[in-house]
Amino acid sequence: MKIILSQQNYIIGDFDFNLSKIKAAIEKAIEAKGELIVFSELCICGYPPRDFLEFHDFISRCNAAINELLPLSQKIGILIGVPEINPKEEGKDLFNAAYLLHEGAIKGKARKTLLPTYDIFDEYRYFEPSYDLSVLEFKGKKLAVTVCEDIWNLHTANKDMPYNPMYRVSPMDELIKQSPDIMINLSASPFDYTHAEDRMAIVKANVKKYQLPMLYCNGVGSQTEVVFDGGSLVFDKNANLIKEGKYFEEDFIEVHLTETGEFTEGILQSERDVPSEELTPPHYDPNLNIDRIYDALVMGIKDYFTKLGFKKATLGASGGVDSALTQALAVAALGKENVHAILMPSQFSSDHSVRDAEQLSINLGNPYDTIAIEPIYDAFMQQLKPHFKDLPFNVAEENIQARSRGNLLMALANKFGYILLNTSNKSELAVGYGTLYGDMAGGISVIGDVYKMQAYRLCEYINEKAGKEIIPQNIIDKAPSAELRPDQKDSDSLPEYMDLDTILYQYIELRKGPKEIMAMGYDEALVSRILKMVNRNEYKRNQFCPIIRVSFKSFGVGRRMPIVGKYLG
Amino acid sequence: MKIILSQQNYIIGDFDFNLSKIKAAIEKAIEAKGELIVFSELCICGYPPRDFLEFHDFISRCNAAINELLPLSQKIGILIGVPEINPKEEGKDLFNAAYLLHEGAIKGKARKTLLPTYDIFDEYRYFEPSYDLSVLEFKGKKLAVTVCEDIWNLHTANKDMPYNPMYRVSPMDELIKQSPDIMINLSASPFDYTHAEDRMAIVKANVKKYQLPMLYCNGVGSQTEVVFDGGSLVFDKNANLIKEGKYFEEDFIEVHLTETGEFTEGILQSERDVPSEELTPPHYDPNLNIDRIYDALVMGIKDYFTKLGFKKATLGASGGVDSALTQALAVAALGKENVHAILMPSQFSSDHSVRDAEQLSINLGNPYDTIAIEPIYDAFMQQLKPHFKDLPFNVAEENIQARSRGNLLMALANKFGYILLNTSNKSELAVGYGTLYGDMAGGISVIGDVYKMQAYRLCEYINEKAGKEIIPQNIIDKAPSAELRPDQKDSDSLPEYMDLDTILYQYIELRKGPKEIMAMGYDEALVSRILKMVNRNEYKRNQFCPIIRVSFKSFGVGRRMPIVGKYLG
């Protein structure tokens, strides 16, 4: 039996777009003499649809789309993810389901049992878990069909992670009793820079436990902040990898399953196929999987613009490492002609900043302009003078500069239909080292899930990849500064970045408390100071734009903290 | 037996503060010869603690606080809400529990079964539901102790609301089998302007079904956006109301339960005690419960400032109804000396706007200042001229004005330690009629859950309450305008507000789709235009500050929409 996995990039709620993609894949599969085509989780409406799921009208449109696919199922079996109205009076309104379409009808349904409700996931908000598990019959074979999290109950991967809870029910333990021939999982499993190994390990663990071949179909593409990296998988029953979908790209994956449950394709070796014990990095390592982070960020920018129907970006080019990195990523995602860099020097800007920022735009080949902010700053100060009286220069004056820049960038964005790219990194977002409505402005945060030391590594990676200096070495080498007052350096206000990042990683990614972090050898005052800064700046992050998520704990929708609260400070 | 309900206002994560409040109430109860004191849900750490629950250190501090209370339980039984570590290997890490402390020990635990995971609630993110239900024994009585949602499975209230799902399990149906003497529920049940009736109805429905007396202890106080309004309840077994806690205030409620299960107190009549069929308003009514909305907003402002340790507010006073209402509410919450109004006229401001704004501050008695933005706007335009070339005046120039005002207000806030109050209303937030980083700036949105027509009613209520013109009648009477270009009126860009509000209410509060709204008699073009505006402006609301929640569906944490998505447009 020839089976196809369709790894595609959908737009949430764009039923016409999704349906035409799905139909195209089905037609291609029919042409290729496929007997069964498998899609990813909730692909009809795109994942995650969030509260659109609470609109009856939205669900009706999902059903209408399924009905449109039924005629095509005369020629091929279609296994497709869709929200299903719960037919019973009790429980939540919906199931997260996979439908088997064949011979012009819905032949079977597999409903998700394990509903991820942690980090970025809110599935129990919408879906009733299903405990009524049956294999689906297709051409004399029994398919054990599960949806994403349903196979993640095993202890293999991430067993120490508090947000990956253990489940009381194991869907595959039930299904295996019905003697299935093959396991098929429909997923929408998001990227983080260690997740491909997790995913490979959990699929493999299922194959080893149940001794069945397994097809795992993931979605791909970025949905606002959440990046789906593809990497669909096929394992034979001996836990050999047979096929691995492309990462960060759509794919159409064909396999041939023999009557005895073997694949006619050969065995693959993937660099993601590593022992599962090594999966969760217990310490911050700014070098880890930088290439994947780069790919995810480029896709994150590209999809954000494409799906919103925008082409052009602008950003403030300060001559620092964060804006340089953001600019280089934007050029890679959107094309050099579509990135308009704006230099906005003030009386506090150093000559090298302006030179470095210009050189970067020259190296990248994107248009750039320079707008001085001093006259604007002076106009603000003139109007504020009677009110500020003779109070000393402080953060208020610094913020006026940052907000004047934000205003200029937004004015250009509004006038020319650009989206403003935010350039804040995760380290500064963590401690609130940024100006709300100033350098924290933007439609999408490109590197808000990238710590400062990772930002440096990414710059080096970009230059290595190009085989030449794209990002001027001086930008990488010089001491970081916000340049909002004379001779300011980040190190005046912040600890060394390697220490800062390391402590932040323990607190944010691993959710360690102050005592546990101190036990690593950091002194109490430093740890306490950093943790308090993180907690006190929730109000700033709460007003921040979506961040392209590359770690397993990003600020934004996956980390939900009280704004008014006093823990640790 | 004398029982006390302690209805208190906690700070999330401030264990010292919460513990000292709890101890004070216990000591008062001991002095009053109480035998049992009941607190609200998760009062040890404050509700909702959100992702702090994922920190082991945070949970340890909760346990330490319980240990500190044990000695006091020598003299009184204490029933108190606390997160409990799940002792089993399987399931989520925590239970949402109520502990019975007595004779210096933890005598029993009741664990929450029904975990609200809808709207603002994320309980399944953290807690394992408990299906192991037992009454707690106390002084020869059997207490059927439940936590908040556990009693909301009945069909009485809100039965048509899609976000109030029906549950498969009924905790009280289990507990009743053990022949309890009394029902006690520990809640953290938030306010919305129709919720007090819902709550009264559900408590009463439980009493009627199980024919037992019931004590219902709610928390009070505002936690960032979520307002808890108190209103704890005591019903006798015949469903007569015996006590009703204060609304929007702390309370210490004493009742005497006789051996035969009667209360020695008399029967009360509450205006919240209405038939449950009338609970969910199917149509927008801007007059409904305006007095409660007023009280909630005042408490929301007050608690936001107090709990963050701030005293003073600033805001932009435009002479329009939204800023006038916000200013009057702020003066009520913080005192007139703590509200600094800033008038920022431009060349497009009308004379009456400035006069009206001045008159308002004079009526309220708060300090105010005037800062002209024209020189700042001119400085921006001077710098942008070479880039804007000769493109016509459009939204870019309008936004420069709004953002210059935002910058001025934030500069004053930064310089003097004010919090900027945002003045946007729900109608304009819905359709994106506001400038990001401009009039959308602020630390807390006071009226972001108040539709425009409700804002008018609130202004009238304030004047009625005062018995004089606090908000100048001209502010209420004149046609609303953003005054960002000559002779601008809201009605140039928006439908009439009563139509707009009505359609928004159907879409936002009731989650009706376009066809259902058109069936009310609105034409397709209007409905489609409004719904598209709502969907296309998710990106703006995503960067908006917390909104004091007064409706059953507010923008913010309770409404989670994709930013990149194409549903309806």
C-alpha cells in the first residue's frame, strides 16, 4: 500500500486557502497512485485556531470543508485533522479529531485523548478528551490513529520537565488491544531548538513499545509566534527510520507498505536521532543548534509577512548586535529590497554606531535612511521643561529618545505599509532593559526568544554561512550600549551577559527558584536582583508584540505570569 | 456551632502579606468564639497565581505558610485554600485543595474536581482533577467541602453559554452519598456585571438539590485585570438566604449553626436573588447594572495601584467622554490630589475640548496641566518631510500626534512615578479605532471592557450619584471625535455607536457568527465590515495593557485569538 504524508503550511481560518492546498496534495497523491494520504492535526482550519473554536460558524466552515473533500475520497483514503462537534450532551463542545474519508463518506473518526494544556497549548479549553478508542479499518488493515499528544504519554522524552505532565491514560495501550497493523499520528508539534530530537525519540519509543510501523505527519510553517518545523517521520516496526520530512519546508512523503508490514524504502540515518537521555539541556549553551534557530527565525518572519499580506519591513538600525542580527534575518526572509533600515542617531550616538549600521546595510544591500532625532528630542524637552523643572536627567529623558525613534519608525510603517520589526533580545526583555513604546515597539519580535549570547553566535553563524563579513566584526566585538546617555554601557546596569543568560535560563526555561540557582555557585544578591527584575517587568512584556518562539519556554503566550504580584520582590 | 467566613483581599505571591491577613482573621474569630473559620480558594498565595504554580519554590512557600497556621488551629478549625503537591506519580503536579486544619494538624483535604479552563481560567494547565471525594469530619459533623467550580456543574445558571461546559462528574453527587451535614464551598469567583445573580442561583440550586445548609466563601479584590467582588453567601437547607457578604469590600461573616442544622440568624432578601432564567442577557443593554460596573472599576484602579505600591496616576484629558469617565473613576479610586490630568491640544483641537477638559478637572478638583503638541508634531514632520515627500496627509500624520501625546504622558509618568491610565473604551478597542503606542498606551485600561454607550451611562450615573454636574454635560452631549484632523468625527469612520455596540456584543460576548447577527436585522455589509475590523485588529489588542474586566467576555486574557489568521476577512 502506497501511503503519502502531506506536510503543509496552512493559514488559520483561511478555509479557501487551506482547502485548495489540501485538494492539490490529494490530487497529486491520486496521480502518484497513492492509496492513503495523511494530513496534519486540525489542518482544515490551521493550528492553533484558539478561540475561533468557540464560534459555531467557524466549526460549520470546518465541516463544510470536509464535505468538499468527500468526492475526492472515491479515489483515495484521506486521513485528515478537523474539529468535531461533540455529539453527546455532556462534556466540552468539541473533539480534536482525525477523520478517515473514503468511498465518498466519513468512514471513521479518531478523537484525541490527551489534550496538551501547558506552555503554549490550551487544548482542554476547547476539547473534550475521548476515552472511547477504536482502530479504523481501511482496505482490510487496522489503523491505530492518534492525534499528536496521544503518543507523548511515555516516559522516554522530557521526563523531568514539569510542563510535560504524565497522563493517567495511554491511548496506544488501548488501541494495541485491537491488534492494529500500523500506527498513524497526526500532529501539530511546534519547533524549539531541541524538540526535533524529542519528537524522534517519542515516535521511536512508541514503535519500540508497540512493535508496529509508524507514520507521523506534522504540519510546517509559522503561525504568529509558533513555528512548526515539519520533520514528519516514518519508522518501520524495528524502529528503523525510513523517511524524514524536510525541516522548515513543505513536503510530500511517499512510502510503500508491504502486506507483511515492511517498507520497501531503505533505512535512513538522521542527525536528530540521538539517545533520549540527552534531550533537555540542563545548562544554558549559546552554541546549541544555532543553525536551526536561524532557519526558524527566517521562516517565522517570512510567514508572518506572507500570511498577513505584507511585503516590506522597517527597523531601527542602531549599529548594535541585536538590530544587526534582526536586519540580516529580515533580508534573508524578505529579500534585501524589502527591508528598509532607519538610522536614528542622537547626540549620544557614537560615530562607530552610525558607521557600523551603514556598513551593515551596504553589506546586505538593503535600502537605508538616516533621520536625526535631536530636533525632536529638543522639541519634547522644550515643552516638558516647565513641568520637569530642574529635576536631573534620568530614565525619563532616555525613554523620550527611544519613544521618538519608535514614533518615527511607526510613522514610516504607517505611511508606506511596512511592518516594524522589533529588535529586542530575550535577555533584555527578561530584565526590562528596554523602553515600552520605544525600542519595544514593533509588529513582531524577531529575536525576543534569543538570549544575548545566542544573538552573538547567530551573527557569527551568518558570517560563516556567507563566507564573508555580512555583519561587521566591529558590531560583534564592541561593548553593547543603548547610547541613551553619554558613555552608557549595558554593563553599567546589567551583569555580564553570560552570567545573566545562565541565571535567566535556570529561572525561565527550567523554572528553578532562587535557592536552586544559588546552589549553582551564584551569589544571593545577584540572583535575587535578576529574578526581581524579571518579575517586576511582566507589565512591559505584557504589552510586547508576539515573539517568534525558538526555545521551549518563550515569553508570550507560553509563559503566563501575574502582573500585579510580589513573589521574590 | 459558630462559623466564620473570611472574605479577604490578597496579593498574589505576597506570602507575608496574605499570612498576616489570614492570621488576623483567625485571631478575631477565636476572640469571637468561632469554632470554624472558612477562607477563599487558594488564599494562601492569592488567586490566580498563574505560572508561579509551576515553580517548586513557590509551592514550598505555600506549604510553609500552612505550617505557620497550624499552631492557631489548636483553638479553631481552619478551612483554607492552598495548592497541594500531587503525592502520586501520575497526573499533573498539583491539586487545587482546601485543607482543614485543627488541633495543630492537617485533619483533612478536599481537592477540586472540576477545573475551569475557559475564558480567563487555566486551571487544567496546573491542576490534576480529583475524583477521590470524601467528606471531612469536624467536631462530629460531616462537611461536604468543595472548591469553586465543583458546584457549577448544575444546569441552573448559564446553561446556554458555550464557555460554561457541562461536566461528566458531579462532586456533590458523590459527597451526598456520605450523608454530610453541611456544604461548604471555597471560591475565587470573579465579578462580571451579571455574575452575582449567577452565583446566587448556583448556590441556591445546590441547596435545593441536596437539601443541606451551605456556606459559600468568596475572595474579594482586584488582581490585575480580574475583579473579585466578594458577596459570600450562607443559605439554610430550605434555600433561604441567611447572610450575604459585602460586595467590593472585605467582610467577616458570622453565623450560628444549631445541632439540627438551622441558623439562628434571620432570613435576608437580596436584590441579587432573582430567577436564574433571566441571567444571561441575550441583547446588549447599556443600562444594565451600571452601579456595579462603577464599583468594580473603582476597586480595579485602587487595587492595581495599591498592590503595585503606586499612589499617583496621570492621563491625557481630551475633553471627550472616555477620558472624562476615566478621570472621574480615578479620582474616586485614588483621591483628587493623586490624579494629574494632562491636556495636550493640537492645531486640530476644538476650543470646547480644552474648555470641557479644564472644567472637568475643576469639578473634580484634581491638578491639571496643559502641554501643546504642535511644536513636537512640527519637529517630527520636519524630520520626516524628506522621506514622506509629497504624499497626502493620512493616518500616519494622525498617529504621530497620538504618539507624541503618549510620549509626553509616559515622560511625566517616568519622571514623577505616576502610572498612566489608559482611556480607550471597548467599542474602539474592538474595531481598532486607536493608535498603538499613542492613545493605546498606559499601565492599566480602566474602561477597556466598557462599550461606548455604557461609558455614556456611567458618566450620567456619576453625575446622578453626586447630585451635580461632575462630568460637564457638554462632554456627554457633543458628537465624539478623535480630533486628529480638521472637523473629524467618529461617525466618519464608524457606524452609530448603539449599532456598533449591539453587533460587537453579539460577536464578542455571545460569539455569534455573521449569519446569526444578520438574522437580527443588520445588513450584511455592516456586519461584515465590523467583524473584519475586530479580527484585523487583534495585533493591536495583543499589545494592549491589562483591562479591568467587568463583562463576561473582556478583551485580554479571557479572549485568545490568532493574530495571523483570516477568518471572515
